[in-house]
Amino acid sequence: MASGIQPDAGQILNSLINSVLVVDDALAIHYANPAAQQLLAQSSRKLFGTPLP
């Protein structure tokens, strides 16, 4: 970046228009960016820990 300040991963993931879910080995959700929350119509708080089918 021109200013020499690099954004952190959270800033990048939060600014994406694509949905991103981060899951553990058991497929439980540990992170959902705003696009994923909107797509799933759920808050990050409700999604956290929810297992994927």
C-alpha cells in the first residue's frame, strides 16, 4: 500500500462482497463476514459455533 500501512486480515475479510465462513475441523462456524451474515440472514453471534450440515 502506498501509505505503508497494511490492513489486517479481519479488515480485508470484512470488506469483501463475497461470503466467507471460517470453520474448524468439526465444521463449526468460527467466523462469518458481513456478506455471509447477510446471505444467511443471521448475526455473527448466532452463527458462531453452529455446525454445518
